[in-house]
Amino acid sequence: METNRLYRITNQSVIGGVAAGMAHHFEIDRALVRFLFVMAFFFTAGIPVVMIYIILWAVLPPAIKESTDTNVIRI
């Protein structure tokens, strides 16, 4: 049984790879996750979203094997 763990995907990152890793984990588009982060930033006065992003960046391990293909990540 293969588990779909949450990782940071650093080769597809803009800042830390958190949004790319979340998009891969939930099988949705990276742009949608990034858009949701930005919208949450504006609707929550920013501080909680920034803190959550920094915590996720620090806690999530980077992906072990990363593909150069933007649609397929093999972990």
C-alpha cells in the first residue's frame, strides 16, 4: 500500500515548496493552492497565514525524489 505523505517539493517552489507539496498531496493544481494562500493572507490580516506557512516550511521534509516533469512527482 502506497501512502501519499505530505512533502515540500523544492524544485517546483516559488518560496519554500509548501504549496507545491500540498497541491501534490491533495491532487489539485499548484496555482489553486497558491491562490488560496494569497486569499487567506488578505482575509486574515496576514499574520496567521504567514506563521502557518513558516511552520509548514520548517516541519515538512523535502521530497526525496523529484521529477523534472511538472505534473508527475515520484516519491
